[in-house]
Amino acid sequence: MSEAPEIHFTKVGLAAKVLLDRPRALNALTLGMIRQLHPHLQAWSRDTSVSHVIIEAAGDRAFCAGGDIRALYLWGKTKNPIVTRFYL
């Protein structure tokens, strides 16, 4: 069984829209979400049909808790160098 996407992208009129969809984790950003978001933002910056980007969050508890601290902690325990690349 595949996991539900944690981030969604749409375009409505002149608006490019992003939905952060991890409400149980206060929509904390994961490395996978950042890797998906970055190319969309780059493309939209060059797209003359996009005048603005709207970022929304699923759920009603938080917009975005920032980076996923649990993932950071687990990466740190393994001394995975991806930690510094993600947060720098």
C-alpha cells in the first residue's frame, strides 16, 4: 500500500497553490516535501502565467511546525550528512 502524498500542487487562475498535508505532524516539512517543493517554486518563478504562490496547510492545529525535528534527531543519531544539507 502506498502512502498518501504529504504535499500537493495545483494551479488556479494566476495562483500556484501548495498544500502541506501532514496535519498529525503539524505539517512539519520533510526532506521529501522540500525536494518536491523546490522544483515547483523554480518553475513557477519562470512561469509568466503565475502571479503568486499560495501555501496552505491541512488541518486546523498548525500551519507548519518547520522542519521535522524527529527526522533530524534520527538522522543525527546515525550521523547522516543529509542533516546539514537539509537545514543549510
